[in-house]
Amino acid sequence: MGSQPAELLVNTDRDSTSDTGAASQWSRRLFFLLGAIALTYAFLAGLRTVCDPDSFWQLATGRWVAQHHQVFSTDVFSYTAQGQPWIYPVGSGLFLYGMYLIGGYALLSWTGAFACAGTVALLLRRGSAATAAIAIISVSIIAGRTAPRADMFTVVIFAAFLSVLWENYRTKRARLWLLPLLMLGWVNFHLGFVAGLGLIAAFVGIDLLEMPFAGVRRAEALERLRRSWPWYAATALATLANPWGWGIYTALIRQNRAMALHSGWIAEWGRVPLNWPSATAVFLFRNTRSSFYLLLLMAVLTVVVALIQKRFGAAILLVSAVYLGMEHVRMFAVTACVIVVLGGSYLDVPIEFARKRIWDKRIRLALAACVIVVFAAFAGARSYDVVNNRNHSPFTFGAGPGWQLPHRAVEFVQRENLPGEIYNTYNEGGYLLWMLGPQRRDYLDGRAIPFGTELFHHEAELMQNSLDSDRWKSESEHYNINTIILPLNRFEGALAAVKNFCESTGWATVYLDEVSAIFVRRTPQTEELIKRAQVNCATAPLPAEPIVKSRTGAFNQWANAASVLASLGRNSEALAAADKAGALLPGNSFVPWLKGTVYLAMDDRRSAERELVWAVQLDPKESLMWFTTATLYKREGWNDLAIVAQQLAINLASAPQSAEMLKLAQLYLEMHQPKPALEWFDKAERNAPPDLMAATGSYSFRYQIAMGRANAWRALGDKDRANHFDQEAVKDLVPAKQQN
């Protein structure tokens, strides 16, 4: 009689040859074929243009350190946080700067591709066919964190750490001396080095959880601990080999304190949405979001198998990794690494069990062929979408600088030598540092921590005010700001401000193209420039320069020009530009969505509905499509449908949508449904970033929530609670100083 399934699952202590997936010729061939597919897909997914905002302030850091031959511990880049504490590993900046000097932006793009493929290769080391299959699923997640920026090193080195530690756990023959050497680099590349310490602690915990099991398991765990602890200790000590010694942990504490700010304002620090509408993306394998949920499924299956085998430590490690990845999207790449390695190891056991029960070789070969075809189709379709830029992403396939970088605006600033300080928004601050520094400093950039939480909220307030407002007058006089560079690429929120800024009387538009605009304050110093270079936002041609030769480049120019034209209210021109973009990439959902918003602005609801329906069909899991559709339904008076669309959009969003939750609560109130309205007012308040809740005034978030709750309780007949929230709303109208 053969072994029973449970017996086979429990008996998993195999030799190193088995661990490499070489238990049979069948599994070896399947592993190599799937591994080749994974590596090819990973390289293509990682080869993208350089446009991540953090890449540029890190390049600027590398240049500053190389030129000054010293490491700074306070901010030297901005005029708003000058001298504030700022500790960040400089090795990544020096590496990226070196790559740029050797091969420019193109080599930086290739570096990202090799980092993505290298991470997958490390995960495949000593793996099985199951490892390779899960690696294929994980590629889009890993590629999202291997752009040429500092946390690229965390993903690669984490994969190396995990590979060594897992090999040690399975075979007791790993090269543990690699760990302190890897940590020497890691601690000087990125603050994510703490993940390596966490991984070591997890494997110590795994061995400690083996102690209750008498016999071989306990003896092996004790042997591993005895052999490993000197290298673990050396790895911990290696974290002190950095310019600040123990001070590096101060930076970690500050980073942890900034989590709330990051989670509220920055999408990559938000949570992975875990709800049914989002999870159904698993059935749309060309939608890269499906990888999150497919990997979660693999994690659940792995935990079940690990628990059957009584490998409680491994199960706890996997659950912990999944929790961290779900809490912060940017951490899901390391979660994916854990799922690939542990999932490949544990899920290989039931797969091998099933294979041995299939006696007919022809059936086994047919099943193997089906597996290869399925995963090759999956990776092939994803690779096709990557190469043809079918995903709704600011990154484009290829090597070189990103299309959305304001390089022509920067050239204008350099050529005209504009006076005073330059105001910039969060995302393009790093690029301005890189291109205009160190002579010019920035207002704000992606480092976040030296600026504190107040400046982020202050920036949001400024962008919502007229340039002729007292807020802008005070800000420009305080910092001697005479120039504003406004990013207009369609992936940023600054587009909403361009028309308002163009209508200013105290500032003049002196430059406008399809990705950026420049405004200068009217002063005696700028009088001559304004006469010579002033631009009329109502008539300026867009795109401002000839369309680039590549199809993708031309699409981005036309699509972004259409966005800018729509924001300026030049609707017929926006529709014409959108049509030209759509002819270049017919399957891109952005074009019908944009046309739908333009038709909505023109109050052509029939045309708007036609375009938005098409956009949703092309990309049913994109929250932006549903938010706009909800607006259409609301305008049509179809409030029931508007509620459904708005709630679906919130569930699909990759970051908390407190403002949209507030809209949904108000919509329920209009529908005379006060109870669900109160529920959504509560959700809006819970998910709002602290700075948003700190603002006061008649347009403030707190005021709108208080008034909404008062009206909801009044509709429910509870006058006492309604009066309470009326009083809360009145407090929000009075500045805090007057209340005191």
C-alpha cells in the first residue's frame, strides 16, 4: 500500500537534491522551462523608463556626496526644511549616480531590469516547478519595486537573505557568512535593512518552535541554532557599519512615525484592498492587480500544508509577511518573495504526491504541457501588455528618461535664469533638485520626513487656492517665491489647478507644454520676461513641440495634451487630441475615460455614458472609471446606481479614499438613508489623514462630516445628537486661536 496523503505531507524532510526540484527528470524539465519563462517576463517587466520621483533626489544625493566628499545628517536640498534632521543611507544614491555617469538614463533603466530578473533568479535558487510557477505570478509585484531607486536594493537583498536562510533551514549547509557581507551593503543602501533583521529573528523563532518536537526535529533545530548564531550576531553588528552608527536606528524611528502621513497621502503606503470587488480581479489575469490575490491564494494553501506538516514557524512567518504586505502596498514585494520561496517548497509536496499517483506517462506529460502552456500564456499576455504599454501606468517600456519629466520647463528656467525661489509640488521636487541643484533648492520633495506633516497639508491647501489669494501672497513673500513649476502629467493631481492658475492677475503664465507649466510673479524683475514670453492658456498650441517618433511616445503626448486641454476647458480640442491618442493605442482605457469626462463637462450625458461604459469594459477594476461613472449617474438623478458605482470605486481603490467616502455618505443622506450615511461618515473620518482632519473652516473635512452627522441624526429623530454635531460644526468654523 502507498503512503496516505496526510502521511506524505507530514514527511517532508528531504535531501538537498530533492530541495532543488530535481526529484525526477520530469520535475527538472518543468522547473527549467517555467523558470526561463519567469526570468524572461521579469526582465521585460523591469525594463522601464526612469520617472520615479524618488530616483531623482537619490541621484542628487549621490552627486552631492561625491562632490563634497562627506555625508550629511541634515537637509541640504530645500529652502523650507533647511537644517532639519535627515539621515538616509547614501550608498544607493552613489550607486545610481555612478550608473548615470557611465550610461545615463538608459543604464539606469537596464539596472532596474536586471534587478527585477535578479530578484526572481534568487527566489528560484534551489526551487521547484511550484516555485517557478508562483514566481511568474509575482513578477508584476516585484517589478513595481525594482525601479532604479533605493528600495530596489531592499527587494534584491531581501531575496538573497531569504534564499540563504531557507537553504540553511532545509539543508543546514548554507553559506551563512554571506549574511553579514550582504548586510554591510544593505544598511548603506536603504532603511529596509531592518527587514533582514526581522527575517533572521523569524528563522530563530522557527527553530525555537521546533523544540517541543522530540527527536530529529529538535536535534536539527538545536544544531542550526548552534551553527547559525555567530553569523546572525555578526549580521546584527554589521548594521552599525554606516556613517551614523547607532544613529541609523533614529532614522528608522522617524520613518515609522511618518507611516500615518505616508499611508494617508501616498498610494504605495496604503493598504491592499481586501474586498470582493477587488478580489474578483483574480479572474482577469491580464490585470496586474490579480497578482495580489493569486499570491494570497498561494499563501493560504501554503499555510494549510505547513500546518498539516506541523511546521508552525513557517506558517507564522508566512502569515506575518502577508499581514505586513497587506498593510502597505510597497511592502508586498517582500511578501511576494516569502510566498514564492515557502510556497514553492511546501506546495511541491502535494504536487509531487499527485504526480506519483498518475501512472500513465502520457497523461503526466499532457498535464505538464498544459501547465507550461497556461503559465506561458499568462506571462506572454502580461509581457505583451508591458511592451505595448497597455497598463494604466506612468512607466513605459524601454530605456531612458520618462516622457512626463518636465525637462523642457527646466531648460526654460535655466535659459531665462528666473529670479527667486521656485515652488514645486511633491512629485517633481526630486527632478528639480537633480536638474537645477545644487545651485537651486526645492520647496518639497519625496523625502517627506524633513518637511514634517504640516507642509504636506499646506501644499494641498495652496493648490486649492487662487494664486491671487492671501495664502499665496504670504507664502511667496515669506520664501521669496517668484516662480512656480506645475506638473501637468495625467497621473498627478496638479492638473486641476492649471486653469485657476492661468487666470491669475498677480502671476503670469510664461511657459506651457503638455506636461508642465511655469508661472512667474509680476515684479519689476520679471516685467521684461512676461512681455516677451507670456503664454495665453486659452490658445497655446498643445502639444507644444512636434510629436515624437515612437508610437508610445506619441500616444503619451496626445493623451496628456488632451488632459491639459480638458483641464483648461478647451473641450473640442481635448476631444480631438484624445481621438488621436486613441488611434495610436486603441485598447487603452484612459482615452474613453477622458472623453467621458469631457462630455460630462459639456453636459452631453449620452455621449459621456457611451464613453464611460466603454472605459469600464476595457478596465473594470480601475477605480477612477467608476468614480467618474458615479458622478454621471448622480447628475442623471440615478442615485441608486450612483451609490453602487461610488462604493465599487472605493472598494477598488489602492489607497484610502476619505474624500470619496464623504461623498458617498452625503449621497446616502440625499437618498434619505441616514443609517448607512452615518456608517460612511465614520469610515471617512477613520481613513482621513491627520492633517486633513486638523483643518477648519466652512470647506474643511471636519465641518462637512459634522454637518452631515447632524443632518443624519436629525433625520433619525435624535435631536440631542443632531444639536451636538451642529455645535461641533460651529467650532470648526471658528479658528482655534479665537476659541482660546
